[in-house]
Amino acid sequence: MFAETKDIPGTAGSAVMLRGRDHEVETLGALLDRARGGRGGALAVVGGPGMGKSALLEHAVRTASGFEVLGTRGNPPERSMPFAGLHRLLQPVARRIGDLTSQQAVTLAPVVGTGDPRDTDAFAVNVAVHRMLTVIAADRPVLCWMDDVQYLDPATLEALTFAARRLGGEPVVMLFAARDDRVGHLGGDPLAEIPRLRPAGLDDEVARRLLEDHLDGGVAEETAGELTDLAGGNPLALIDLARALTPRQLSGEDPPPAALPPRSRLRALYARRYRRLPADARWLTLLAAADERLTVETLTLAAAETGADLDALEAARTAGLIVLDGDAVTVPHRLIRSSLYAEAPLAERRAAHELLALVLDGERHRLRRALHRSATAEEDEGLAGELDRAASRARRTGDYADASRAGRRAAALTPAPERRAERLVAAATDAWLAGRPRRSRTLLRQVRPLATGPALRGLADLLHGTIELRDGTPAAGRQALLSAAGHLLESDRTLALTALTRAGEAACSAGDHVGYCEIADRVLALRGPAEPPAVELMFEHFAGLSAGFRGRHDEAAGPLRRVIELAGELDDCPSLVWGCVAALGLGDNPRARDLATRAVTAARELGSPALLPNALDFLSLVQFGQGHYPAAVATSLDGLRLARAAGQRNSAIDHLARLAVVAAMLGDRETALLRLRAVGDQPTARGLVRADGLSAWALACLDLIEDRHSDAAVRLRPLLGVRQVHPTVGMMAVPHFVEAAVHCGREEPAGRVLRIYERWARSTGCLVRQALAERCRALLAGDDTDAERHFQEALRLHHRTEAAFELAKTELLYGHRLRRGRRPKDARGHLRNALRTFEQHDADHWADRARSELRAAGESVQSEAEPALDTLTPQQLQISRLVSEGATNREIAAQLVLSPRTIDHHLRNIYAKLGIRSRVELSRHFQ
């Protein structure tokens, strides 16, 4: 049914093209269902070439059971023939023309080929087409699909869009598929009034599965990642790239392709557009492909140097090969840029680079000039040295992406293997600091056969282990880091200690505290009498944590206090994070928050995306531990976004798991489950014990809010004291275990666990934990007097903290106990306080419970909402700001790991709080 397009044969029909298209498929299904119910509609599927538009139409046809299906597609040779597309669409139902009025039949007869050709009145044809569709729909629903709309003749397109705008209550679905880069050439965008569906690019996981579908064996992870980045989520590009991989590229021994293969269908499409341009337009486009930071100023100088006509650039812009945005002149996508560059003859590429090196300013653009001078050169140590110096300057300004680019090129020009390996390690390190772990891994693979000296192997292992710690398997990272320490110990003791410190962190991430203590013993044996502050901090960090893991808490306190003191004197992000860990261990929450905040600031000032996700992880952890859930959510959402951007999946998993726990605690089941699905089985697969524990805790919280107390207790029990479970997560989950156990009549095990929790809460000095311990005592109390005493103490401690949600929950539980004890008047004040806080936190489940308790206590309940921004929760503020920036509900949902339906729910609450009705009014609040 779906013949292939002229430009891209073979794009439709493959099931893999629908991978990751759940939203699009759901939208099409809903449209068809509405038509079955008697009300149709129209939809324009608009996207770039190869994005699966035809596959979506084909899916709609396959699932349109019970429909009369009519279809047509644009054909460039027929674009000048009026009604050619309409003739193809209506041919199968030409016999139904007799059902129209006589005038409409006469009007439409020439179009479907059943009457004599004659001049037709366009408006009359449009009306007749609309009428014919409604006549056919009287028997059964109708699906009309129109593919390659950009090639339909204007008369056909006008008639079909005329009908689409007038479907009303008719059971007709009209689907238009068009290329977004060609819609503007249709004359005033005739699809403008039709709702649009834009197929999104495939995410990394779906892209990886699609690659594997088209490969006989597996593919190296970094190779798959590089291909995904190059393809930009385009399914057809991924398929073309997969089919062209060599065995060495599959294994990761050779770098992945830098462009689509020569026989790629997409590359051929871009090449045809490029070759159709006038000579000057081709030349100017090549300059943009050769320099992704090209400006109008530089292009003007280059055009003047060669006599090219700048006005020719308009032809390239019209062809969708150039974008002018302010002073920037760019090729719109890496896929197009790399294809155009690869298509150009070597002599033209060399001439483009030479010209750009000539016209770029020697001081302002030193690195770019060096890159252009070296672009087509072969081994040249002089040029490599110049690039080295340019990379150093970029590194000092925090431009790690440029530093890595210069380092890679310098390594390619270096004749000596060991020196080349040094430059590759430097480029890999810069790639990591720029947030490109896949590129870093690819470069490290090239280092291994070249590096012979222990120092260079140590540097490579240190970087490899760090990447595994943040983006791979911490157990593998630990081994690489221990190897790095062994290689580096004689040449750079500080770096060796850094490697050991990260190996210790990897052991903790895997829940291996025995292994951590073994590493600590190895480190402390290296301690000298007078160490620099940064080195002394590492030794004290190991001394304090290892003593704590061995149960010698009195012995741990002194070193941990010294870590906090030393961290306060230093300003680098890792030292501040270690200081935060020490403060958490001692229960010094204000100091922990201060150090975590400073670590985040230090990471931001450094300009490296690599350090920020971990710093935000600890800041969120501090906020979460202190019961500041809205702040923890805001921090983790920021951390999640940055961890994903930096390619640090382990950090992203930690943030997601914590976000799931908070959502579950607040009673938001849908959001919690959505985030848990995003976490999946990755904690188990990667050995991330803390995230694994957080996921189990979140599920137990969901059991609790649905009154499945026995299930919650069973789920939480393994977190409490079983080996290989993160001890902090286990301790923090104790109040929920006690709550579940009390409802199940398991007071004895709850009491045993609570005694351990109470000792921990007192040892940390954390008032929030002490308040929760008192609340647990109140729940376990056998008589009302004892319970009231513990509830009152819990409230006293809560009021000395900022943990508003936990205070509200304690008031709810206390109010419930008072009401059940036939003291409704005393209960109401606590229940009102709880309701107010739950509403402020947008915790609907708990607010409903508080209202039920208030009604049971004899009080009618009405929600109060003040029309001010400061009444919004942090999450509502984030959603509001994103709406004001023009983001769609789907885009907001993806960024915040929520469902579009949840975004709708939040927007309704936001509108109610602010007393407004629309996104436009909401945007005004942020102007």
C-alpha cells in the first residue's frame, strides 16, 4: 500500500520504525476511536526525513479495522497537474459519485476520471470532496491518509485541507504526513490550522535496541552511543549506520563513523539538495559544514576573499541546508553537516579549511585557526604542538569540549606512539569533563595499544575507573581504580591517593563496606608525618569512615571532624563533597548542607558538567534527610537533567530513585511508579545498592498509602540489617517499617528495629530523626497517655526543624489517635494544620485523608487557595516556568519524569491557586 518516496525509498513499514513512538501511536489510536464513536478529526504528522512518518501512517491503516481506507501520496512529476493526487485518492470510490447531488457529481466527475475533462471551479470541487467523504462515512468510518504532502499538487492539497477543517461531527479521520523542511514551500503552510504530531527522536535505549536489531552481534557501548549522538534519534540514520559498521568498529577497536555511509539514503537526499544549489551557495554551505561555529562576520570575510555572492546563501537556506540565527550561520543538524562535508571532494574541503584559517582572527580564534590548519594535514609534530597549546588555553577557561577536540586532532598528527597516547588521554579526560563519557571511552580504547609506561597506564585506568563509577559498573570501576593507584604510586602519589579514594567510593556504591575497609588499610599505610591539606583530608576521610563501618564510632568522630575542618579551608568540589559526607556521618546537618551547597557552587564555577551531578546528589541527599522534600525534589530534578546531559547514568539513577521515594511519600502513586519504571532493573544490573534500596523503599511507601501494611513490612524488612543493603537507606526507612508493622500487629520486631534507629538518631544529633523516633514510639504506645507524651515530644522537635511534611504527617497521626480516643475537639487543630501543609505540598492523597479525619471529627472542610506564586510548590513553580517558556505538556513531562496526565493535573491546581484559566495568563506571571 505504501509505495516508497522518491527521495527516501524504503522508509515505511518496518516495525522498528515505531519503536519509542508510544505517544504517537496512542494519539493515532485515540483519533481512530473517536471516529468510531462518530466524531473524526485531522492530524498532520510533520517531521524530518527518516523519522518514521510513513510508518505511523501505515500503522494507522493496519489498525483501522472497520474503516473505509483511502490514500494518496505526493509525486513530484505530478505536482504541476491539478487534482492528480485527488484522482488517486478517490479512484477506489468513484462509483459512489452517484450518491452526490447532480451538481456535485458533475463537478467531481472530471477529478475522478468518470466524466469529460473540463475547467473546474476550485471551490465547488472542495465542497464536493467534503460531501463525498461524508456520504461514504454514512456507511462506515473513513480513514484518508496523504503521505509526502509536500509533493501533492496544490489543487489536491487545497481540497483535502478544506475538507479536514470541516469534519465536525463526521466519522472521518484525515492524516497528512509531510517533511518539516518542505512544509514552508507549500505556499502559506496549508497545514497550519491542522493539529500537528511531530515524531520525537528515539531515546538512547530504544536507539540501542534498533541498532542491535540490524546487527548480527553486539556493539560496543561507546560505539552505540556515538552513533546515537550522530543520528540524533533518527531511525533511518541509525539503520544506515548499523549496516555500514566494520567488525573493528563493532568491537570498539576503531572509532565509529563520523558521517553516514556513502550509500546511505539520507546522505543521498542531502547530497542531491546540495548539488542542486548554485555554485556560490554550495561553497558557502561547505564553509558552514566545515566550521560549526561560523558567524556572519567570518562568512562575509570569506566571501569577500573568494568573490562569492553572499546573496546565494538564501538558496541554501530555502533548501533547508543552512540556518541563520542572529550572527550564527549553521547547518541545522549534525547529520546533515557531516553528510555535506563527507560528500565534498577533498580538494574543496582543504580549500575551505585554508580559507577559514586565513580569515579567522589570530587572537580571538586561535584554537579554531589551528584546527582548520590541521584539518587535512597528516603527521606533523609542529601542528600537534600548536593544538596542544590551544587545548591548554581552552582548558583554563573551562571549555573542555574545545580542548578535547584540539587534543584529538593533536593526537592524530603525532608520529610517536607514546606521545600520541599522552595526547589521547588528555583528550579523553577533557571529553569526560565536557560531559561526553562515550567519546572519552572511545579515545581510551585507542590508548591501550599505545601506552607502555606505568604512569600513562595509570592515568588511563584512573579515567576509566572514574567513568565506570559514574556511568558504568562501580565494581569494574573499583578494579580499574585500584590498578591506577598501583601504576601511579611512584610517579604521582596524590593521583594514586585520588584513585584509591574513588575506589573506596566505588566499594560503598556496591555496598561492600568490608572492601572499603581493606582499601582504607592500604591507604593509611601510606600516610606521612606532614601532608598537604588536600592529601590529609583523604587520609582522615578513610580513617573516619572505615572506623564507622567497623562499628568504632567514638574512634570515627575525630577524623571526621578534621575532614569537615579541612574541607572548610579548601574550595575544590571533591574535597567539599567528602566534607559533606563526614558531616552527614556526624549528624551535623547544617554543616553538611553548607558544604554540599559550596560543592555545587564550585562545580558550576569550574564549568565542568562532569562534577555537578554528584555534587547535586549530595545536596539532595542532605535536603531529603532533613525532611525538606520540595527542596530535595527541585535539586534532584536539576541533578537528573544534568546527569543525563553529562552521560552519568549512575547519578541519574540515584536522583530518579530518590525522586520516586519522595513521590511515594507524598502519595503520588502515578509519578512514583513512572519514576520507578525509569529506574527499572538498572540498580541490580549495575550493583548500585543505594538506588536499589531506595526503589524498594518507594514501593513500600506505595503499599502503605494503599493500606497494604503487611506487603510494606515484608518489602522493608530486607532493608534493615541484611548485608549488602545500604545502611543509611535502611535506617531512614525504619519509621515506615514501624508504621507498617504496627498495623500488622508486629510490635515486637518494630520495637527492636526502633531501638537501633533511636541510637542512630541520637548519635547523629538530627532533630528530624529524633522527632520521627518519638512518632514511632507514639504509634507503638499501648495507652493514650503514653502515646500523647511521645506525640507531644515529636511535635516539639519537629517545630525546631524545617521538615514541614513530616510535621504534618505527625499531626495527622496524632489527630487520628485523639479522634479515636473520643477527643475530636483536640484533634481538629492538628488535623487542620496537617491539611494546610499537605495542600501546600500538593500531596493530594494525604490532604484527602486529613479532610476525612476532619469530617469524622465533626468539621466541614473547604480548601483555601491564595492567588500568589508563593503558594505554589517547587514542582508547580518549575512546571509554570516551563509553560511560560513555551514548553508543551509532553516536553515538560519528559524533563520532570512525570506523565502528561500528571502535568495536566498540576496545571489545573496551578490555575486554581492563581485564579487563572490559561497558559497565556500563567505566562504573564513570569514576564
